[in-house]
Amino acid sequence: MAKLVDNPKLAFRLARAIISDIALYNQEKVKDGIKNDNIFDALAEELQEGREHFYGRVDPALTERDQLFDRAIVDVMIKQAGKIESPIW
């Protein structure tokens, strides 16, 4: 079995990669979710699957792992969607 990631910087990099893949393979859902201000509902299944994958690769003793994954969602998916017209910005 592979060693679990216990370094916060590496865990954040992994989270960003997972979120990047989700955004890449679900571009229309991201676009529609931003436009309709329901991105977390629109991608609930994909984000949950991504989070489970992340948890499977990151040491549970890394106390900030939830925050790292959530920050990656904002950094990768939300911030990059700033060019999409939306009533929320």
C-alpha cells in the first residue's frame, strides 16, 4: 500500500489536481453552476467523489485536510470562473 500524504503542501497540491480534473471534465456544469449560483449542488456528486479520493490518499492525522480540499475548490474552480457572467459578482 502506498504511503499516505502527510505534508500539507503536498496534500494541497493533490487537492488542486483533483479539483482541476473535476473542473476539466465538467466544464458545462461549472459554467452553469456559476451562472445559476448553485455550483456546489450541481457538482455535489463529483466533489464528494473527489473528496473521498483525496481522503484515501491523505493521512487522517493531517488536521487541516478538510480546509485544504475546500481551499482548492475555491482556488481552482471558483476563482478561475470569475470570467463567467453571474449575478453573484
